[in-house]
Amino acid sequence: MDTIVGTYECKVDAKGRLLMPAPLKKQLATSLQNGFVLKRSVFQPCLELYPMQEWDLMMQKINKLNRFVKKNNDFIRRFTAGVKVVEIDALGRLLVPKDLVTFASIAKEVVFSSAVNIVEIWDKDLYEKSISGEDVDFADLAEEVMGNINDDDNGIS
């Protein structure tokens, strides 16, 4: 798994294409040939861009679900709703399908935000609102999620 780093802004052109910021494109260089999967986020009003290798790993996990369990079938259907295979063209542009533009309320400005091994694609205003901290105390969240994790002997989480 490659870790993707950074937050980048760009504008949407008239045809709904996003120009992939050069530093992000460089990090994703090994994935450009294999393509990407673009999908709705489960928890946020944004899109998730999976390098194909990461998508394949996710599908390996999902394929372990017993499809004779209704909840599993419902989950698979909703998780994969609107999923599209996409590519970045020779000019470094990503065409976002209209249904996904609508889902994420993408208008004129977009934020690409790294999320470990995938990239979230947000409408800029929605992204700013999501990180503003109005709905959650980040210090409390960080302590709850990461406070008991210490995998190294150096005392640093």
C-alpha cells in the first residue's frame, strides 16, 4: 500500500474535468496505467478515488462476505452504487461522471484530500465545512481513535 500525502485545490472545467495537481499525479504515477475507481463516500458528501490496486484489495475483503446474508447483500449494493472505472487522460485530467458530480455537490472548485491510500474529492465549500471542527472536537476524536495505539517501542504513536 502506498501512502498518498497532501491536500490540493483545483477548478472544474466546463466539461466537468478536474486537472490533477502535479504533486498528486506524481504520487499516483505507478497507478496511472492501471486506472482508478471513483465512488461515493460512505460517510461523507464526497467522492473516493481508489487506485485500481487499492480497489482490488477492497474487493477481496468484500468478496469474503456471505451473500446469503441479506445485510451483506444490502451493504455490497450500496457500497458499489455509482462506482465507475476512470482514467486520467494524457493532459492529467479526470472526468467525473455527472451522477457523481451531483452526489458530491461539486460546483466550481474542488479539493483533492489524501486519505492514506485513496484520495477524497470534495466540493471546496463542503470540504472547508467538514474540517472546520464545528460538528466534532478533533482533539477528543484523535484521543478516542488513536490514543491507545502504540505499535512501536519508541513511545511515539
